[in-house]
Amino acid sequence: MKSKENIVFLGMMGSGKSSIGYLFSKKLDLNFFDVDKIIELETGMKIPRIFEIRGEKFFREIEEKITLKILKKKKVVISLGGGAFLNHNIRKEILDNHISFWLKLNSSTIIDRIKNKSNRPIAKNLTKNELISLIKKRSNIYAKALYKVKCDSLKKNEVVEKILNIYETH
């Protein structure tokens, strides 16, 4: 790994970024940073509460600030929030200086995982068709990641092994 490169996991909410990122970091004995958890720690609020009280605009501003700060670290594993890679500044930094993995799942799998979940403020009030539209829109941007990892029908440890194989040949 080049010293400046971090390993960044991105994708839709519910795609397993946090759990896969954590397991991957343990395999390589690297520090792990979950951006959403750090936002919650720094604000003292859960993400749904931030959306409720301060709104999405505030959340996206703090998300950008915290994510860019974490990306300055060296040789760490980072799990982005589902919408972070949509931010031009975050995306540019990741594409220019880090190794990115898009954890890709079929729309139906994502919808099963996130539909009507109160901890998913962007998705909780959307219809199935609106969720499919959101997934398609975001997928066009996620596709810019360095690597796409199809995770359907794989267990977490199988996803980690697949990413490890890609990473070792990087």
C-alpha cells in the first residue's frame, strides 16, 4: 500500500460498509473509521436525530468536514455514509488519493435491508419505486469507485476475502 492511500468502502445504506470495513481492517491490522459513527460521536446525536433537528443540509456539511479530515489519515480503512461519495469534494479526494471499493447489491436486497427502518432518514418515507430510483441515481456515481464488488449471495467473510484478493493485486 502506498503510504498515502486509505481503503475506502462506499455504497448504498444497508450494503454492509461498516461491517465489511471493520472485518477488513482487522484482517490487515489497520485502524478503522466509520464516518457515520464519528459524526454521531462529534454531534452527540444519532443520524436520524440530526436530520430531524438540523436537517440534511447541516448533516451533509458536517459529513464533508469529518470525512475530509479522516481521509487525511494514512493507511486506514474508512466506511463512508451512503451519501458521502455523492459529494464532489469527497469523491475527488477519494478517487485521486485512495483505494475505493463499491459494495454493490441488487436493489431488492438493499430495499429489504432498509425499507421502513427508522435509522435510515433518507429512505424511511420512500416508496419502493422511489427507493429503486434513488439506488439507480446513486449507483451511477458509486460506479466511479476504483473497484466494484458484487456482494449478493456472499457471506461477510466471503466479501472480505474477495476484497482482500483484489487489494493484494492492486
